[in-house]
Amino acid sequence: MQSFDPDDDAAFIEPDGESGVQLDEDVVAIDAERTLDLLDLITGDLPGGGESREGQRQMVRSVATAFSRRQSAVIEAGTGIGKSLAYLVPAAMSGQRVVIATATKNLQDQLAGKDAPTVAAHAPGVRVAVLKGKQNYLCLNRAQSVSGAAQLSFDDGSDVPKGVADQMRRILRWSSDTVSGDRDELSFEVDHRAWRGLSVTPQECLGRSRCPQGQNCFHELAKDRAAESSILIVNTHLYASHLASGSMLLPGHEFVVFDEAHEILDIFATLLGTSLNATRLRALAGTARPVLGPEFAERALELVTVADRLAAALASQYDRDELTGLDEECVRHLARANELVVAIIEGLRALATEGPEAEARKVRTLGPAIHLGNDLDRISRVRDGELLYLVKRDREVDVEISLVDVGPRLRDDLWGSVTAVLTSATIPDTLPKSLGLDDVAVQHLDSPFDYASNSLLYVPQDFPGRNDPGAEAAIIDELVSLITAAGGRTLALFTNRAVMNRVAEAVTPRLSTEVLVQGTLSRQRIIEEFRDSAEASLFAVTSFWQGIDVPGHSLSLVTIDRLPFAVPNDPLAEARRAKSDRPFYEVDLPRATMLLAQGVGRLIRNRTDHGVVAVLDTRLAESSYRSAMFKKLPPMRRTRDRAQVEAFLAELRQ
């Protein structure tokens, strides 16, 4: 099935028999015992000799069985199971190409830099490759064009600010040394404008055959390695885009592993939809005007005016709390924007160019214009099963289309083509049904860690409810007491950025240890500072609830300000509730429980870690649904006595 809104990119061409990996298409079974022997060989060669983990061995058997029988599996593997090796080893033994999709960059880096190469070193013939979206790679054609220009400028003709220009020059110097061209190799935090000036989206790309640098293109070379791989590591967002494109972006494969699988419901719902805002209209006007010249100047200027009016209309509708659908004013502005974009597309297609640089600028403008035109058309034709709603990001309101129920789409377009293993430390029991895997039950493998001895779960007694006027002051006092007892070494997680900032501002002067706050430094830099410090505390929201590992010497206390239920007026959650007979238990509770378990899971990351999780929300101890949440949390000792917690933390400090 072709995408409603494909991200144009060249389809994969499989390598010929001499250059590619020889995958055995006749393999129908994986010998579990031989697979376990390979696991033992690999773990035996790990530093310190490794260890045999029964949960890991069970998971190896389950993955091998799923691949052999061509039956998808969903495996909840508790922290410490060693799930990466548990699916990589059967993947290496399968004789087939296996795609590994991860939801976070941290895990992707771990797999690509450590786990997968370790397996490949013990499994002859296994080739590992990593593939990312095109915009993650330096574009050599743009780099060549920019490096030859007397003055750096963006495509819309505007000058590049000095700081951005300095970064672009650093990237250009790096381009002569890098083998991969991957942005993540850069040693400094890159301003998005600097990278944007030296990379392209799929819509802007000239394509390998037309680009002067096509044979040396970093992304094309990465695709070549992907086409020759037996284990291919990608981002889950790229896999969702692959499905949206009609399965055009990745090489052919029969098996896929989704790690951090608790994320894929929302990722697929979003990536199989689309998004549009006024900034995209302004950007097209800015890049099209110098390419098309004076004849189209009036239309380009009108597109900017329409974009401004659309932004104001969307903001007005959002402020009225009308978050689904579009009012008449928004529809009118979008219709006029569509007319102007169509005119610009026609002008670009008819434009004659002289020289490769002029042609490249035309393509870099035409591709995004067509993509924008497709999105404008799709927004005017919302289909059954889709939801159009407004969401505010930073200062701008975006129009979003998401799938309310991804199950039918995945059932039709994915599960019939691939065998999947979905795994995570925490998986809602409702996930298989939500994804269209109706007959697949979740297999649970418990963590090998001794939570009962090494940790406490604390919910304060007689604490105000989160909506109580005194709740924030109580959180501040509680955090000061707990962080002082822990000697810093705290990850304080919040569900709201504004609350986090206010609490951090109030807590910091009352502590003798350092407080780091998300947003003051880059994500990677602030995590490194937290890890390197023996006393710092980190206040954070959103992405810090999952996907980060901090050793015990830097972390002995995790605090959570409230249970992470979705806000009541979340449009997508409301649409999913409307389709359910038991909305709280099928939509709200599974999501909140999963996020809570991910946050709690930041504390104990190895056998020697000790510490406390403090959830400053009495609903975890008093609500009727608390037992459902406890089922997904590690078996920690529980207490409501702060004195017991402070004594435990004081003991850890010693």
C-alpha cells in the first residue's frame, strides 16, 4: 500500500550475489541449543567473564522460536535480563536479514557501537550496519557549494549569523576526515541552522544518479552497507517512515525486532499521519522567491502573509480550547495557501535552469514544495480512523493528523510481511491488541536484581493532592529533605516543565549540593555532568524518564512529582477513549503505568545499585487502581515513613 504522504526517496536496490551478504532463504528453524552455545561463548568473553542469566536464556529461546515458527512475539524483559544479546544472538543464527529498531538514540548507539559488533565478532558471516534518515548525514554537494561561496548564505538568500557560520566551517573541516558523515560523530553541539545549511531532506535530494557527488554520498553509502547487512540497526521513526513510504526505505527483510516497544504505538500513529505549520509556508516562500525571481515575488510575499494569518487563526482556535478539527477561518487560509503552493510548484517545474548549482537549488525547493502541497491536500481530506487536532510546540500551533487506531494499518501492511519481536522492560498488557497483534500474549521475564534488599519505594503520608494549593510547597520541602539525606545524587523527574523550573528555583538555594536543570545545557552534556558528579542532582522532564543509565555512585534517589497520566484534554487520548468500552483501564492507566515504570527503572541499573524511589503522589498508595500499577513496578520494599527513607539514604552515603 502506498503512503498517503510519502517522503520521497530512492527505493533500495539489493546488491548482487557477489557483493552482498549471502542470506539463506531456505532456513526455517534456529537450533536453540546452538544459539545458547553462541550466547555462552559471547558472555564468556565479556570483561570479568560475564555471567549466565536464566531470564536471558529464556528470552533467547523465545526469540529463536518466534523466528523459526514465523510467529511474532511480545516479551517484557525486566531490567538486567540482557535483552540486547538475547535477540541479537538468534538474529545472527537466523541466516536472514534482521532489522533492529530502537526508539532512543542511546540504545541505538549501544547496539551499533558495542553489542552488535560483539555478536558479529563471534558469528562468521554476520555483517552489521546502521542506517539513519537522510538529514542525519552531511550532504557533500551542499558542502562543496557552500565551501566555494565567498559569503555563506541560506537558500532564502539571508546571511548566516557569525556563530552559525563558524560552526559550518568546523563541519566543513570535519567533512574531509569523516568516513560516515554522520552528524552524531561531531564533537560539539551543533546549531540546527548550521547543520540544516549542510544537509538535505529526502525531498531536497537530487538523487544518486543526478547528483555530482552521488557516488560519494554518505547516505547512499550507508544504504549500500544496509543492503549488504545481515543485522541492520535503525531508528523506530525511520521504520515507521519506511512503512509510510510503501516499504521503500529499507532493504527487504523477514524479521524485525522493536526494542523499547512501549514507544511504537505513538510513533506509528504520528509517522503514519502528517504535520503542518505556518513556518513551513514561510520557509517555502523564502526559498522559492530567489529561485523563481521577480515574476513570483508577489505570490511569495502573499504566502508569507497567509502563513501569518494562519498562525494567528490557529493560535486563536487553540486558545479557545477547540483542539480538534479546523474552524472556517483556518480552512480559508489553508485553502489559499494551497492555491499559492500549487502555483509555486508549477512555476518551479516550468523553470529552465543553467548549470548544476541552479538545478540543485531548484530541486531543493521543488521537493519540499511538492511535499507541502501533499500535506495541504491531506489535511483537507481527513480519512476515517484519522484525527486532525492542534498541538502547541514552543510558540507555534501545529496542525497534526494521527491515526487513532494503528492496529488495522499494521495488520494489513506490516504483520503479514514480517515476523516481529517486540520487547521492552515495561510493556502494557494492552499493547499487542493496540498494534493489531490480537492473538499474541505478552511474555513476562522478571529482572534478576534483588530489589527487595537494595531499594525502597516511598510515598509520603498525609501529603496534599497534586491539585491542592499547597502541593507545590510540599513537594519543595520534601525534595529538600530527601536530597539532603541522599547527599545530592538525585534524579528529580517532573511531568510539567513549568513546575520543574519553579521547584528547581525554590529548592536550589536550600541545598548545599549542585542542582542541574534540563534545558540549561545540551541533553548529552547535562547527563555527562550528572554522571561525573558524586553529589549533583538533575531536575528533568519528558525524555529523561527513560533511556538514560546513571551509575550508583551518582544516583541513589529518583523522585517523581506525580503519576504521569495524560492531560484530560489530550485530543488523541480522547479519541482513543471514545473507541473503548473501558477507557480508563484500556487507555489512561496502561500509559501512565508504563511511564511510571520507566521512571522508576532509572534507579537500579545493575546488581550493585541501591537507592530510593519517592513518588510524591498519594494515589500510588491509596487509589483503587494502585495494584495494577504495582504489578508493573519492580518488587521494591514499600514505605510511607520518611524517617525510614532518610535512614536508608544516610546508610548508602556511608
